[in-house]
Amino acid sequence: MSTNNSALAGIGRSLDNLAPLAWPIVRITTGLLLMPHGAQKLFGWFGGHGLEATGQFFAGSLGLEPGIVFAFLAGFVEFFGGLALVLGLLTRPAALGVAVLMGVAMTVHIPNGFFWSAGGYEYPLMWGLLAVAIFLRGGAEASLDRKFGLPF
């Protein structure tokens, strides 16, 4: 029985030693996964349509006027806000921008129900909640905010 207990204790210690990696993984992954969405809107990368076509879609299909402005803001927040999250630089302002953007995105997707596979609000809700968590915690460990002594 004591062999099992010491093995479990060893696993527990190993996990405790790895725990400081959890927050940077959440912050960096969130940023990395948002960036391609912004690149689609701003630059037409990754199969996106670029700023002008995205602006036309935002205005014509979503009723967000002026469409080009909303497309630019969404793309900017996703790409450059995502990059800020990856770097942990100005983390809280970037996360706040993402949270606000996802709040707007949810209003667009609510009529489609919950599930993202049907165009629902599940995806922006998840990213919005992650952004709120990042906003509350800030860059923390492994961030440029921490390195430069910034309160973000």
C-alpha cells in the first residue's frame, strides 16, 4: 500500500512542479488561436476574404455599419490582441478588447442557438470567458508585462 501512496505522492509533486505552466499555456494558446481569425479579416490569409469583403459581409449580412470599420476593429483585436496575449504584453487591455469583441459576436450568433456547429454563440462565449479570465489574472508568469514590471 505504501508503494502506491508514494507513487501517487510523486505524481502529485510532479504535477505541482508543472502547475506554473498552466496559465501561460492558457494565455498563449488563446492568443495563437485568435490570431488567424484576425488575419483572415485583415489580410485575407488562411482562406479569409480580406478587409473590404469582410466589411461588406459585416454590413450586408450582419447589419454592422459601417462594415469596414467593424471588420477592421474585429480583425485588429483578434490579430494584434491575440499577439499581445501570446507575448503577455499589455495583457489586460488586450483581453478586455477580446472580451468586448466576443460580446458583440455573441449578439450576432444568438439567433442561431447555442451550438457553434449551427452558427450559434458557443464559440464566442468560450473565447469571451477566456478573455475575462485573462483580464482578471493579467499576464502573470512568462509575460513581458511581468518582465517589464507593467501592471497588466
